[in-house]
Amino acid sequence: MESGYFSEWLKSYRNYLRMRNYSPRTLDSYEQVIKNFGYYVWLRRNTDVSKLVFYWKDFENARLDTPVEVTPIIVNDFLSFVSTMQTYKPKTFHRIISTLSSFYRFLYSQGIVTTNPLTGIDRPRIKQQEVKYLKHNQVLRLIDSIEDPRDKLIVRTIYATGVRVSELCNMNIEDIDFDEHTIRIKGKGDKIRTVFVDEDTLADILQFIGTRIIGPLFVGQQGKHISSRAIQHIFKHYAPSGITPHKIRHSYASELYKRSKNLRVVQENLGHTSIKTTEIYLHTDIDERRQVYQQYFPLSESNNRA
């Protein structure tokens, strides 16, 4: 069993994630979580047992030259420390636990640790919240209410393709295949995927770009790609309160699944790595629920007749 310090394997882990096309922002987030944990472990191992009460300022004097092999007890103590030092939402705790678990899965695969100390760690429950989104006809009414041609096309393109705001901002004219009705998208981690677009939206795009054949589809300041802030401003100006570009993406996913019942296609169109992420976007349609109830529940009228 090869030994190693946090300082050594944190660099190796970051390189591993980089090779898997994780974004720089995600890499920084993962690294900070692991650093904080490494500092905590160092303090636990290098502080008088009678003074094992730490604060964030103590991390300034901590180092990462301590072995990565730890017990689940230390992990639990670290999570308790984090919860007492700052109020975190359950989603944030999930992210911290997932980051550490991923790090230790990597270490285990490299033969650096004997077990993953995160395996038995309980994760806080996340309340399922009703996500506000618009139904198909509501989205169409929103689009029809927008007078500015560019702004109207921006909202329509998000709904027609289900792309993220960042993906829409970076969309180029040369990425659009008008014959195949597709658009080439560079998503999170620079992953490339193809999304589909309807004929009417393509016709609006053709009219919008005029004689331009390359460059940003939606042009912002100084001829560069439009900024995400500009798109947020468009929604703030036209959309109902609480309706954001992400909610229109949510509407796209919900409507596509409701009609197709093909979760895998929805996942690929959205560019989700995990299908569990896709499931958050989906709703069981009330008409579908009514049909199932009437068909299968023994007290329903149709089943009583049978």
C-alpha cells in the first residue's frame, strides 16, 4: 500500500478531473473542499487533544502534509465542524460529501487508501420543492408578447432546444445545420452534443442573421457573444415573476418527456451526465395520473363497472 499526503494527491486528483473535462470553476470548488478537509485533518493530528476546538482562522496555520488515510469518525467530525462554523443548506452538504467521496474513490482506485471513509456517511435530506415552470401554451404566449425580434428569438431558441443560458450565449451561426435541423452545442466541461430545432425557429433564425454566415448567433457588446446578464435582463423585463431561462429549459424537458415518455432522450438533449439530474425536471402530467387512476384503482367508476 503506497502512502501519500493531501498535498501530493490533491494535485493528482485535480489533473484526473481535468482530463475528464471538468470546468475550471468545478475544479476550484472541489479543490477548496478537499483543502479544507486536509487542513482539518492536519489540525486534528497536530493539536493538543485538550484543545481540539477549531475555527476557520486556524486553517491559516494548517498544512496539507498529512496522510490522506482517515477514518469515518474524522469525516463526521469535519462535517460537524463545518455545520457549526457556517449555516449550509442540505444541497451544499451533499456537494461537500460528494466531493470528498469522489476524492476517496480516486484514491482507492490508485491503491492509496484501503477503504472509502465516506461510504457510510449519512446525507441530509433535501426537501422536494415544486419548481415553477410554464406549460407549452404559456411559453408560446410569453414569446408572442415580446415585440423585439432578437429578444423574442432568444426566448424561443431556449425553449426550442432546451439549452442552458451559457450554451445559448456561445452559440455560433456555423454551429447550425439548417438542412438537418440541428445545432452543435458545447456544454459543461466542453462536452459536445447535438440538439434539435424546429423548422419555424430555424426560419426565424435565418431571417434574423440575414447575410451573416459565421460568428455569434446573438451579438453582444463589441461584436462578441451576448452575455448571460443581458439574457437575464430580457427575462426580467418580459417574463412573469420567477420565470428564468432555466425555467424555460425546465418547460422544454417537461413537455418533451410528457409527450415521449423517453427519459434517456430528454437526458441527452439536456446534456445531463446523470439521469437522476434529469428526473428533477420531470412532472407526471395530471391527465396521465387521472387516466391511470381511473383505469387501475378499484374504487374508480370505470373499474366499478368492470
